[in-house]
Amino acid sequence: MHELALTQGVIDIVNSEAEKQGFKRVLEIKLRVGEYSGIVPDCLMEFFPIAAKGSAAESAEIRVEMLPASFECADCGYRGAVKRSEACCPACKSTAIRMTSGREFYVESLKVE
């Protein structure tokens, strides 16, 4: 149920920006969520009305863009996707890979009035 806390964090960001920028209502919130972030977008959307109640984001639409994971191989220099079931470099089969993206979770943009 950490999605409720994450959703509240998004609302905190919205409220902070509303205070700084002076807008009263958010029409749309765009989120970016990494493939390996552990975040379930459907749960975010389910908890959003609860977290947003009484805030500038109360009637906002949520748009979630999933970001694919990317890896880099220390042995051959490969950069790109890796199959979860294999957890090794698809080019040289080394396990010396490191994730370079895929854990993100952030507010990309707000559409306000």
C-alpha cells in the first residue's frame, strides 16, 4: 500500500507548486514511472481521489508514462534492455550489468488553470 504514500507525495508536490505559482486548479498530472520502480500505476490511480480530496488536484486527470529499464554491461559495453528472466547481458551473457534507468518516479508536468 505504499502507493497511497506515493500519491500523497504527488499531491504535496502539487500543493507546493500551487503555492509558489499561484494556480488554483490542476487539470492534468503527468507522471513518469520506471519499469523496475515497484510502483503499480493502477493503484496510484485508485488512491488518487483519496489523496487529492480538497487539494488543487482534486479533479485532475492522471497520465502515467511507463519508462523501460535500461542496462549497461561492464564487460562488453552493451547498453539497452535485458530480459528479466535472464538477468544477464544479451550480447555477451555477462552478469556484470548495471541498471542505468528504470527506477524513476517523478512528476513530469502539471497542466493548470
